Amino acid sequence: MSNTSQQYESIIIKCKDIFAKKTSDYGTAWRILRVSSLTDQIFIKANRIRTIQETGVNKVGEGIESEFIGIINYCVMALIQLELKDDKRMELPSDETVELYAKYSKEAKQLMETKNHDYGEAWRDMRVSSLTDLILMKILRVKQIEDNKGKTLISEGIDANYFDMINYAVFAMILISEENC
């Protein structure tokens, strides 16, 4: 699992770097978005990945790796929005934003390590397309919970689904990188 941990960390560093640079360029303009809008952005990314996987055609030019990075970063934004739901600041200081990113990516990694232990790295035998489908399923679950005003009877909350999507996207990127070696 140490290899998985290192691979995971390498991907998160790349995603966090992109997040920090975009924060420098744009600030935290995404704070205007409701969590449901971030869910829809994640859906757009995952749906594009699935379309490319099914058709084999990529007309935009950016590969699916950049879309998985987008999924990871939008999930972190959503987790930040959930935490700061009562915070009316539209612009967050860059250092605070990056610290929050680190907090949630660390929580996601801890969850991955816990589940990875119990599931024995079963994801390594999965197809990237299956991970895409799992992300899409999680998005649909989040949309249903959002439509139910956040209420669930027995299921995990919205945040747990965002953490799972982060981990599925990281797993997909690891598998893609191993295919390209």
C-alpha cells in the first residue's frame, strides 16, 4: 500500500498545484456557486469522460486526466462550501483556501487508506470506465440528497459521497498513469 500512498500523494500534489494557481488567477470566484452547482460541474466533467470512453472521440483536445483533476478539485470546493455555508465571504485569502484544500485532501486520503485496507486494493483490478460510472452514480446520489434538502434515512451524507468521488478519481488517474508506463 505504500506505493498507493505515494501515487495518491503525487496526484493530490498535482491537483492542489492547479487549484492554488487558479486561486491565484481567479480568486475564490467559485464561492458564488451553491453546492448543487458544484455537483453539476462534477457531473459535466464525469459525463465528458464517459462520452470519450464510449465514443473514443475527443474533440476538445484535453484528455480525461484533466477532467479527473477537475472532479477532484470541484469535490474539494464543495466540501469547503459545506464547511463555510454560513460564512458570507466571497473572497477567501489564498493561504486559507489552500489550507482548506490540504485539510480535505488529507481526510480523503485517510478514508482511502482505511477502505483500501479492508477492500484489499480491489480498485486496482477495476476498469477506469467502472470508476467513471461509480463517480456518476455518486453524483446522482448527491443530487437526490440535495433534492431531499440534505435529509437521508440511512445513507451517508453528501460529504461522504464527495470524498468517495475524490478517491475514485485518484484511483482512475493512478490506473491511467500505470497504463501509460
